Amino acid sequence: MTFDLERKWQLAYDFGTRRLTFLKTRVLHDVVVGLGNHASAREACLAAGVDEAELPRYAHALASLAESGMIRPGADC
């Protein structure tokens, strides 16, 4: 899956399954928690301290979270 860093994303917790996903780093946690507060995933990454060189790695991690249903496109997308 190609992940669109320019799109707005948000958490998508499913109360039906209550499945937990453990995020491997504090920075990734901060990115995911911040997704709803920023206009794009790129902005959420940069606000969490991810530098430009690390963006592809975080895009890959976010793509995995999107595929698993933990995050979804923002309401205004």
C-alpha cells in the first residue's frame, strides 16, 4: 500500500473488536496521536520530531496501521 502523507488521517478505534496495537516507538505514538490535529500525516510527523529523511520509514509504518484499520482518512477527506 502506498501511504499518502499529504492526506489528513485519524485514529479509527473499533469498539467492537477492541483490538490493541502496540506502537514500537514514542515518536510513532506521538505521530498517531497527533494525526487528527494536523492537516496531513506529513505535518503530524514533522510536529512529532520526524525529519524529512525519516519520512519514508514513518509512511511505511502508517501504511501498515491503515491496512490494519487502526487509522483511516480524516473526516474531511
